[in-house]
Amino acid sequence: MAAQVSLFGIRHHGPGSARRLVEALDALKPAAVLIEGPADASELLPMLADPDMVTPVALLTYAEDNPANASFFPFADYSPEYQAACWAVRHGAVLRFIDLPASDRLGATAGDVAEEIAAGAAATDPVSHDPIGALAAAAGYDDGESWWSDVIEENPATGPIFTAVADAMTALRADEKSPSAREAAREAHMRIEIAKVAKECDGAIAVVCGAWHVPALTERRSLAADRELLKGRPKTKVKATWAPWTAPRLARASGYGAGVVAPGWCAHVWETRDRDRAAEWLAKVTRVLRHRGHFVSTASVIEAQRLGTALAALRGRPAPGFAELREAAIACLCNGERAIWDDISSELLIGAGVGAIPAATPLSPLLEDLQRQQKATRLKPEALDRQLTLDLRSESGLMRSTLLHRLDALDVPWGRLTDAGRSRGTFRENWQLRWEPEFAVRLVENLLYGSTIAEAASGRLIEAMGKEAELGPLATLVRNAMIADLSRATEFGIAALETKAALTSDGQSLLAALPPMADILRYGEARAGTAAHLAALMPRIVVQAALALPYAARNLDGPAAAKLRGALLAADAAIQLAQIEIEIEIVASWRDALRALVNDDRATRLIAGTAARLLYEAELLTADQAADLLTRMLSPGTPVAEAAGFFEGFFEGAGQRLIHDATLRGAVDAWLMTLDGEAFTASLPLFRRVFSALDRTERRRLMDALFTRSIGAARGYRLLAGTTDIWPAHQARVLELLRSGAAR
């Protein structure tokens, strides 16, 4: 090689490595900086130094013919590779990636079994699997993280760190098994690229790579042998771009293999490289605690710093690290309560930072498609909350609605639907818009489902439908597909619904499927063709639900009965909503099922009461018939628990009936009079829950109606005002108490 080549073995996302690397580059002043990374993305590398590039960001590479086949290479401020790229741009040095091209990684297919087996065999070697852990064990440390932090990342002392790391890795690799075919090819490719640049440059060359690769890159190998290793490697056409990334996705806990335990701490180490790291960290902890409402004195912060320093000295560490400062913060700032630290640790250690990319960056397919649709629909992404009302009868309104629904299916809630036609009819939608930078990351992550918004949303919904075992949630997914105008997902979902409905006899699941289906029929007025899919399916499910309902309502405990009651109310409302689309005979079968519930002695009383209320509201029970039914169900011979269940099922959410219907009110009064003091007191929470929906005026009207009968008034006052006082003798005083109770 004609030029001087210096290799700097670093740890990805290591703030100490980044600091030492910048110092080494300042001293070396290389003419070229070569970085471990996909060689075919080198033209994008200088963009890291763009003033509009805000870390964390990720280099995204994906197969041109299959965007779902993609790889990410994240960078943070404290990543040595990021600092090296910025240094090279500032000083006008040649800047390149030298690792295997992305076309190699993305061109690999499932048929490359031998490569995977070889890689797995190499991973079983404890040294190659965790070289830093091996060095830590030799130094007497329990884990590699602590050793590497003490020696490099958090060590304030200077010294020949990169030389020492190279010597250590050389010793470790002396007894290494043969590397996997992929690792051998990677190192061969990097050696070839280094040699190529060495011939082109007259000055020094800096190579920034993972510490494990340093010994292999210093070996003297013939170019012919290295080229032989690269023969027959897979290839495919690829594209590359930058994408915003997030701090949580830099964490190892997110599944990112090269990630760090605490991105927030690493960022702090980088930012305070020339300042008092411990004091500033404890000040940051204090600010977060005070913001959460905890009292933290300045004296406690001083004690925490002293304790952290003492712990570091006892443990033989060069300076207080994350572990020492965490324990000091718990002891001195959190009053020894670990729960307080756990409450703030995510904000401190992980953070919520989102990167940004320059406007000139070539975009990924989904981001490009979103940008096109934003222009077509004239929807501008803004970071502020903005209300948007859409008229689905207009072409522009329907286009905007469809885009927002498709993004929602991709878990990109740019718009949140606040009022879907409830107040303005089925042709109106009210949205609240707010664009968050992280949405761009979510779009990139959805590339595996398709290269356009429509394809990706359809693919994601189809995957969710295939995994959904319950009929109700499946119907909701089908509704979402129809509203988003995704025909492929809709057809798949309808087929899945028909199959599951044919195999399902569970009443709860059948009931849960009806509300989203009715919603689809309602949206059919605004979205042509959507209602036709369910013209035959929904009536069939109504019949199945009617047949299964009496059996589903028997012998239920409290939580199960409450869940079924909610499903029953929602299903009846759905049938009412879609009644125009359902034959009269089908609706009649549903009403017959409700009557069967009322007359079934084995049906849970809460469900029977709910069924009776639905029949009454549908005017299939007259006031006299309802009063007779209540009198029978609330008769003295009925156990209090069963009577209370029927009462709750009939009146909860419909207590206004007692204001206008004297016959019903009389039946309830008669039941209340049969309760002894203990039973009445035990039932007070039920009474309050039933009447909680009444506003102040309705309460006053009900009490005025109750006052027409002295006994009923006494009972009414007791259940509305929440007291068990004895009925006062003087009626004027009673009226005053009743009105004061209404005022509360």
C-alpha cells in the first residue's frame, strides 16, 4: 500500500469511542476516511454532515423489486461512524463505506442455508460471539458492558486506546475458529476497498470499523485470494435513503443487536465529554423528578454526587458510572424507593428523540407515495393540532378521508377520527390532525407490506385478519378495509368472516360482529359498493346470534354477565341501524330471542332485564305489560340479588323512564318497600349507578314525582341522596331535603 493506513477499532454507538476517534482524526489528519458500511451507499454518506440532518437517523437500503426486503443502519450523535463522516466532510477528506454492498445482504435468499449454518456455528464460539465479554472476564469483571465503559466509554484518562484494543482483539482471534462465509467475505471486501483507496490517495487513510475486524484487516492477504472469496456472492438491485430514527429504537431492548442499554445515558456521556458528567446527570434527574411533582432539595443532590463518587472508589472504577449514579439517585433523590426511579427511568435512559432528514434526501417508496398524496389531497403535515371536517360526498373529501384511514391502518395516526357522522350525518367526518416525525419511521417499517400506501395498508390488514381468531375484531378489521377502500383486503376479510361465521356458535362472538357490520352498511351510503358485501352475511349472523343468545345468557357470573349485556345492547343498536337492509322476518327472529330471554328462568337476571328493556323501547311491551313484568320479577319471593340484577338490566342507562312512566315507578316503589334496611343499604351502590346518568334537572323531576307518594318519596330520597336516614315526620322538611339532594 502506497499510503499510511490507520485502523480504529470502535464500538458502534459508543460515546467514548467517538470522542477518542475525533481526537485521533485531528492528530492524524487523514486524506481519506473509510467506514464500515454498505459500499453501494457511499454517495449518501456525506449527507450526515448536512445541517438539516438531525440524529438519530438510519441509512435505509432496500431491494428495488421488493421494498419489503430492507435493512437499516442507525446513527446517533455519539456514533463513532457519524462523527467520522462529519469530520471527513469538514476537512474535505475522501469519504466512503467499505463493507459488503447492500446488494449482497439483500440479494441473499432462503436458499443460502449453508451460510446460515456456518454463521450459527461461528456464533457458538464464546470468544467470537462476545469478545468484549471475554476481555472483561480476564480483567475480573462480571460483564463486558461494565469493562468496556470503564476502559473506553467513560474513562476520562487519555492513552493509546485504539492500539490497546487492536492488540487485545489480535490475541483473542489467534485461536478463533474459521469465521463464517459471510464474515470472511465482509473482511475480504474491506481489505480490497482499503487497498483501492490506498492506491488513489497520497495522504494517510483512516479506517473506522468494529474492533473485532481490526486484526483481519491488518493481515497481509493477496487481492486474488480476497477476490476469490467474493465470487458467486448474491446480488440484487437496491436503493438507499436516509430515514428518521428514534432514541428508543437505538436501545438494545428494541431488538437492535448493535444497540446500547441506555441511549439517554450515552447521549449524556457524549454531550458532557469535557464537563462534570456526574453533576449534570444528577441535575437532569432532579429536573425530571421535580417536573413529576417530587420534592428534591439541592442538599440531596450534593449528597447523591458524593455517594456516587464514593461508590465508584469502592468499586475501583475511574469515575462514577451509570450504575453508581443510579444507586445514588435512588438513595438520595428518590427516598430509597425504587418505584420512583422506575417511573422516570424510561424518560432519562431511553428518551423520545426523533431524527429529521434534509428535504433533498431521496425518499423510501412509502414516503414518496405519501408525499404525492399529500400534494394531491392538499393536506400539509403540521406539528400542531388542527381540526378538519370532511364531506364524503365531495371527491376531495373522500380522497382525504381514504388517505387518513389507510394511514391509520398502518399505525400512522396522522388524523384521529373524533366524530364519524354522529352529529352531522353519515356524509361527514371530523378529524384532528397532528403530524409527528416518528410517523415517517413507521411508514418505513411498513415497507414489508407493500411499496405504496394502499398496498401496505392492504397487506397489513390482511395479515391481521389472518391472525384474528375472534369474529368481532375480524369484522372491525373488515370495516376498516372497506372504509379505506382496500378491495383486496376487503375480499379477503369477507371470505374470512363467512368462514368463521359458519364455524362459530359462540353467542358473544356473533353479537360482537354485528356493530362493525352495521357501521359498514351506514358507510355504504357515502362509499359506493361497500354495503353490498354484507347484504347476505349480516342477516345470517343475526339469525345465528338469535339462536345462540338464550344459551349464552345462562348461569353467568358478574363480569361475564356485564360483558354480554354490553354486547347485547350494541348488537340491538346495530340491528336497528341496519334494519332497512335486513328482512322483517330476520328482525322478528331477533325479537323472539329477546322474549325467550325474558321468559327463561335460567337466564341471568341482568341479561333478562336488559332484554325486557329492549322490547319495551321497541314498543313490543306496553307500559302495563312492563309494569306487570317488573312486579313479577321484583316480587317479595324473588331473591334480592336476582331482583337487583333484573332492575339493573332494565334501568341502567335508562333511568329517565321512571320520570315519565308512573306505572313503572309504582312497581319500583313497591319493590323498594319490601327491602329491609340491610338489603336496601347493600343495594345503594346499584341504585346510584342506575341513576348516575340523570342530570340535575332530571333528578329534581324524578324526586318531585316521587314526592307525590310519601313512602315512595322516602325511598326515592334515600336512593338518590345516598343516605339511610329515617323518614322525617314533617313533610315540609322532607321537601327541603329532597331539593337539597337534587342540588348536590
